Amino acid sequence: MKELQEKILKEGTALNETVLKVDGFLNHQVDPLLMQKIGEEFANYFEDRGITKVFTIESSGIAPAVMAIKLDVPMVILKKQQSKILNGEVYQTKVTSFTKGTSYELTLSKKYIDKDDKILLIDDFLANGEAAQGGIRLIEEAGATVSGIGIVIEKSFQPGRKKLDDRGFDVYSLARISRLAEGVIEFVEEA
Ligand code: G4P
């Protein structure tokens, strides 16, 4: 998505070879008009899949996910809990973040998923794929289907994309970054 690439080049900062700061429009302050266009792009791409729910992971996935308004389905936020909840009302799975060096229990209330659901999972970053795979585990545990994965910024040089491709998921990333270095941001050349 050209407008997103331009925004990343203009306002993003590559801190080093692995981390891209985009606090000014995605992770801290949010650009609502850009989010609207991002949501539209996801909705257009996935509109023929019979999506029944959009899932995202708190917190930075929420803005782009809620903007997939055109799909006209509920949006569910997968919560990050510090510890296990010991009752039968939730699905939980442990996710470890390589980038942040932390772990959490990704949590979904059983009330908000059904085995017939066809789910579009949207997140802000795809790096190592741990968060996305945690979301997929919860959806599959409920017997529902992952019908697509929408990513705002993919760091294609990290293993997440390949892991999801290898499992046959349809991943649509709006910006694919091939290389980062201090002051350098390069995108994958799309064929
Ligand atoms: P993974 O889920 O793909 O394995 O990624 P990883 O665990 O490595 O990333 C953990 C957190 O760091 C995620 O945010 C992810 O969005 C974020 N992240 C990863 N790489 C970058 C990057 O280059 N730039 C920025 N800005 N964020 C990155 P989170 O902890 O879930 O936080 P949030 O959604 O509350 O913002």
C-alpha cells in the first residue's frame, strides 16, 4: 500500500537492524484517516471469504482492525493476561515475544467464538509470528477457521511470514520491509 510505505518513510524511524519505530501513527499516536484506508484495504481484499468476525490482539491491532467496517462483522480483541485464568469460560495460550522478551497468556472468552466462525486476524506487526500463531491456536482450539491474516507492517526478514505461509494461510501485508538499519528502511519489491 503506497500511502503506508510513504508514511513509514516519512515518519518511521529505524532504530537498528530489527526495530522500526512508528509511534507517531500506529503504536502510540494513531492516524485515523490512514487507519480507515488500511481497514478498507483489508476489507476489500478479504471481502469474498465469508468472514464472520475480525480478531485482533491488544493494543495496537485494534485501530486497523476496527476500521475493516465494510465487512460489517464484530471485532474481537484478544487480551493479554499476566496469568492463567482457571475457569472453563476462556481459551488461553502462552505467547512469548522475542522483541520484548516478555510472555503473556493470550485470552479469548468462549462467548465470542463459535465453531462456524470464519475469522480474519488483523495485527499491526508481523515479526517472529508468535502473536499471530497464538491467535491461530485459540481460533483452532475453538474449532473455528482462520480465513485470512491481515498485517499492517511485516518485517519480511524475520521468520513470521514464512511460518504462516508454510501453514498455508493467506497473509496480506500492507507494507513488507526487507531491510532495516539505523536510518535505513527498505521494502520488498512487489512483482
Ligand atoms: P511476533 O508476535 O511477530 O513474534 O513479534 P514479537 O513477539 O517479536 O513482537 C512483540 C511486540 O513487539 C508486538 O507488540 C509487536 O507488534 C511489536 N513489534 C515487533 N517488531 C516491532 C517493530 O519493529 N516495531 C514496532 N513498533 N513494534 C514491533 P505488542 O507487545 O503486542 O504491543 P502492542 O500491540 O500493544 O503495541
